Amino acid sequence: MQSVVVDAADRLWVVDTGRIQFGNAPVGGPKLVAIDLRANKVIRTILPPRQVAGPRSFVNDVRLDLTRGKAGTAYLTDASPDGPNGLIVVDLASGTSWRRLNNAPSVRPGPDFVPINDGKRMLNRPAHGPTSSINIGSDGIALSPDGKTLYYCPLSSRTLYSVPTSGLTDRRVADSKIAKTVRNLGTKGMSDGLETDSAGRVYGGDIEHNALVFRHTDGRFRTLVHDNRLIWLDTLSIG
């Protein structure tokens, strides 16, 4: 279980990466599962095909818009540290899914990105062998209140991006055209999870500074809170 989100119909959606200890995901491993919270039972399991979520995919986070499509639309990130990165779109009525921005620059780790935490370079440090960079792609994801804009960020980056959902959900639109609609919204710090509020502000953790930041609707970034106890902020929720 990688991520859990409750939708407007009071269903709990669970993301399963299917990758045990970062091994290859088997066929049927990566999945999106819906749980009826009133009945306390699984009511839906959506299995992306192999070309959407392959053996090295790491399906990470999900956001849902029940107003788009006959039964709603789900958006997921593929944060794979060792495979192609991208966004995944799911039509909840049919269960059909497809990839978007596959390995585009905005979903990939930042070039030469090395985060600093507690004054030290954050690297993969195996028990045996050399250190290496942490290369994790599209991770955090959030939807604008009107569902027209999807926000996302690679974990190995300090940049926030956005893309219109109209192109993501229209399968007639080529990926190359969607890439031209991606906006670089500026530097927000290294974030894992993202969230938005009803006013359209975008929130994210600033892992390197033990802080929670937000992007105001005028484009300014502000630190909401900083505390050394805020270690690696990830899943956020607006109450």
C-alpha cells in the first residue's frame, strides 16, 4: 500500500505499487483499489495494462475528480527510480488507463540533483559499493479545485509543474502537444506529497528545510511552518 485517498463519494482508494522490496512488479501487481468505507469491503480493483504500468513502474500517488467523465477520472504518478517516469490517467467508468508525459523532462529527476539534509548530501549509501544519486521522478500530485489543472513534481527536484487536465484525458491529443502545455511554476523546495485547498493554493513539504510551503494564487511561494520535528513531510490533507 503506497497511497490512500478518500473521494467525494466516501470511497477509499488505495494505490499498490506491486513492487516488493523494489523488485520487478508482476503482472497484476500495480493496481488501484476502491474500498467502500460504509460496507468495509473492496468494491473495485483496477489493473493497468503492462504498457501503462510495467515491471519497473512505481505507481506512487493518486488524485480523483468525480466530475470528469461518466464515473470520474483518476490521475496517478509513476515515480520509478529505475524506469520511465510519467503520469497515468484512469477512466473510472471503464477502468481503461493510459500514460501521459512518458519520460518527459518535467516528470524526470532534476539533472545533477543532490539534496542537502541536516547539512549532509542525501545519497543512496549501500552497505557495499559506491554512493549514488537519489533519482526519483514524478511523485507528488494535486488537483486544482475546479479540476482543470493537475500539479505535480518529481521527488528529486525542487520544481513545481502544472498541466491542463483537458489534454491528459483526451486520448486524441498527442503527448508532444501536452508537453507544450506544461508550465514550470517555480522553485518550491524538495517535496514528496502535494495538496491544494479550495482557494487554489498548492501546498508541499520542503524536505531539506523541515518546512511546509505553499504557492499562493499570485505565484508567490511562502513558508507556512518550519519545525525540526517536520521530518520528510509527505501525504498532506486539508481539513
